[in-house]
Amino acid sequence: MARGKALDDNQLTDSMYYILLSLIEPLHGYGIKQKISDLSNGEIEIGPASLYTILKKLATRDLIVLVVEDGERRKTYQISASGRVLLKRDIKRRIRMAEMGKNVLGELQGGSDDGE
């Protein structure tokens, strides 16, 4: 699926998923980056250009709301009610995907060929 089409299909890209997940509590841009890093144990890093582009898309779709604007540079966002609905739906979709992958690879039966 093309990145630009994800929201048209009510699906989140990985970056959108992490941003919405981080915005359960109100945060500004740098706080979002830090929260994502904390949630992912440092495995996920979203650059500033991507972060602010995605925030704009999420705000346009009313998936996040601007809760505080402190001057021109610092904006604090939080997930909206419709953002929560989409995030919950996407979590279920991701769980189904992971279960499907486990089934295909036979990991549910205890067979693993990757040494884990």
C-alpha cells in the first residue's frame, strides 16, 4: 500500500501508529519523538521532517487535536476520539497479522528455525 493511501483506507503506517500511540497523553514534537523511542526501547526513530508531516496529516483527518499552542514554535497534540477508534482497530489488525505470521511459520506449535 502506498504511504499516501494508508489513511484513505483507514490504516496506519508504522510511523502513524507510533505517533498516535504516543499521543494518548498530550505531547509536543520533541516529546513525541522521546515517547516513541521509550515505547520501542530505542528501536524506532522518526525524524523531524517525517514527524511534522505526519502530524499535519493526522490533524487534517481529525485523528489528533491541537491542545496547546505556546507561541509559533511549540504545539502540543493529543489523540482525538476518532484517532482512538482508528488506533484500536489498527492494533487488532496488527495482532491478526502477527498471529497469521506465527501460524505460517509454525511458531505456535513450538517450531522455530531462527534460534529463538
